[in-house]
Amino acid sequence: MSKAEEHLKNNNDSEYFEELHNAIDGYLSHKFKIPVSGLNKKRIEEELTKISIEVTTITALLQVLNNCEMARFAPLSHSDAETTLTTTKTLINQIEKHVKR
């Protein structure tokens, strides 16, 4: 996620959203031992549901991924980028706390 943060700091919003998406995919791939190529929104939802992650957390994470994808075609504002980063960190922390129980 540090690469994404660097892009955000340098106002490279397009690269930021792409790197953020890659970071989330990498995290989920590692966490669930699934190749990145095997990840899609349905699979992500299934895997998070299996470990009893709250529906609101799953929905929010999928929304972040949607925002990252949308930003490739229609730029989002820099404040949206900052909010997305904060949201992503919170969601990953929630998943981590749940997995460590």
C-alpha cells in the first residue's frame, strides 16, 4: 500500500487508484492463498463470508474496488482518493482483527 500512498502524496490519482487496487488484490490473494488471477468480486465476497466478516465490511471493500476501477475511466477527486485510502486501511484492519481471533 506504500506505493499507493506515494502516488497519492504526489497527486498521481490515476496511478494511485490502480496501485491501491493491486494492493488490495495482493492482500486478499495472500490472506486466502488464492492467485490474483482467481480473484473476482464474487470470490472475494465468498471468502470473506466464510470467515464471518460483517456484510457491511464486505460491501464497503467491494465499493472501494469499484471506485478504483471507475477511476481508471473517469477520474475521481483527490479528496475521494484520500477518503478511499482511509477506508481501505480501516477495512483491512477490521479483517485482520477478525482473522486473529
